[in-house]
Amino acid sequence: MNIVKQMKFLLPLLFLTFVFSCNDSDSDSVQKGDPRISIRLVDAPGEYEAVNVEIVDVMIKMDDDSDDESGWISLDAEDGIVNLLDFTGGFSKVLVDRFPIPAGTLSQMRLVLGDGNTIVIKNDQDQGEEFDLKTPSAQQSGLKLKVNEVIEEGYTYEFVLDFDVEKSIVHAGNSGNIILKPVLYVSAEKSSGIIEGTVTPTDVPSMASVLVDDMGTPETEDDFVISALTDENGAFALWGVPAGTYDVKVMPLDEASDYSYGEAIGVVVVKGEVTVIADPIELMLKTGTISGKISGLAENVVATVSINEETSVETNAEGDYMIEDVVPGDYTVTITAEGYVSQNINVTIEPGEAEVVDATLVVTP
């Protein structure tokens, strides 16, 4: 395990929405030597060409969990329009860099967005088409993100806001409107870790993910998935994974790919540290099937069909059979039945192929 980098991602899973008017009068209370805070923006992948949002500010409220609009502190975040899809697979956008804040409990955080938000979606001609992202008036009231992180003097705290694009975009039925209802998660450095790894083959674009049981309960409503895309070298980084043990799953992005999945079992995450998966996660080729009909059998006689003298099945009353989960490669299909001449048939199974092997057996002379 390597020592800590910047921390990413989430313990509490909550919704965050827009705010357009905030009071930052308490910012004068910040003193030299107070703690500092850094905030980065990352994104869970979404199936769009671009999702552009206008960042105006990030604000926090200290020692105040109320809904009162007073007491918000501006963090002087870097503003501007960003494409959220640029910040997947371990990339991030620095919004706040070591900004001084008071010691105490960081109770709430809110991301302030402007109205210059757009989305780019491929049309029927496979070309990107830009649309405005609407914001319901109810969302502009400013629901806050609860943090409740103790901030002590002498420390720098790293937070990550993860913008879940897939959950944040709503297509509004017949109206044709596309609505932005932001869904974000927040994490502090000391509450989570990072998983880094690589996938082979490296030229198969894939998504790595872990399932997080947020509350440790049998219910799944509080569970969530942390995911990241691989880069051109097959590398990925899963940020903000709570401490625990995980199975890292990898799936190709292209469903038509020859590959099905890969996984690394029992990956241990320690808070404040980076866990590097030592060996590349190998994507497995899609398995195939061998099936067919065996003819020439007398009534109530079944045949046995085996491949490479290992996996075998029996035919049903109609002489049909199927062998599933056949790994791509070369095989000898052997067909036997008591009192009949056996047959050997050579076949090659390609990824995802459904090979049909029929045969007619003759009675032993």
C-alpha cells in the first residue's frame, strides 16, 4: 500500500441542489493559522457526449446545522463552465485550493451553480446535439449537503464532491425538456481511501466499480456504486472508497466486445491510504455454447456428449443437448451411446459463439 494522496469520495449519500443567493458575512471570522480546506470535483460516468455545468462557488456553514440562510462562508471557488465527463477515471477539477476556514464542525456544504448548463447527446445521425439543462424552481431553494466533519487547527482537509451525472439528468417525458437535478456525494480525506489498478487487455475501454454497503445493513436502499473509466493504458482510480474489503468488478463499455468481465477479489481499503492492486485485472473472453441434436437413437436411448473428455451432458428424449459456458478455444466433441459407434467432431469456439453440432449415430456392427 502506498501512503495517502488526496482523498476522494463519500461517506454520507445525499442529494445536493442549486443555490443562487447566499450570505458570506461570516467569512471575516477566518484568521491566519486556521485550518485550510481543499475541494475537488469528480464525476461518475454517464452515457452522454458532454454535460456542461456553470460553477459559481462552493460554500460551507460551520457549527450550524439549521436551514437558516445566514452564516454561509464563501470558499472563493474557481468558477466557470466545466464538462463533468472530463473528470472520470481518476481525473478531478480543483474547485478550492487550501482555503483558510475556522476550526469547529463543518456542518453543511453547498455547490452554487449558474444557469449556463447544457448537455450534448448524439442524435440519429450519430452527431452531438446540444440542449439546455432546465432547473425546476423547487430545486433552486437550495437543499444542503450535510457533512458534519470536525475541523481542527493545524490541519488541511481534502474533500471531494462527486457529481453523479447518470442520476442527475432527467428526461421529462413528452415535454422534451432535459432537467438537471444534481445528485452529489461528499467525502473527507480521513474517512475513505483510493483503489488504483490496471485492466488487461489495455485497449478495451472498460469501467471499474465497487459496491459500497453504506450503512452495513441488509437493506440495499443505502448502498451505492463507486465507478471509474479506464484510461488509454488500462489504468483506473476509484476515489473515496470507505475503509473495508471489496470485490472490484470490471466490465467493457462496448456490449459487443469479445470480453465479458474481470474482477479482483478481497481488495482491502484503509482510510487515508491508496491501495494498489498488484496484478492487472484480466478481462475474460465471453463464453460460448455447443448444442445440437443426436439422431439415429432407438427409443429410450440417450447419448452422452462431452468436450475434451471433460464436461459432458446427456441428450433428452428428443436427442437434444446443450453445453454452456464454453471458454473460447479448440475442442473435440465426443458423442457416445451404448450399442452405437462413437463419433469425434472437432470444433473451434469463438467468443460468445453458439456452435451447433448435430450428429447421427449408427448401431455397432
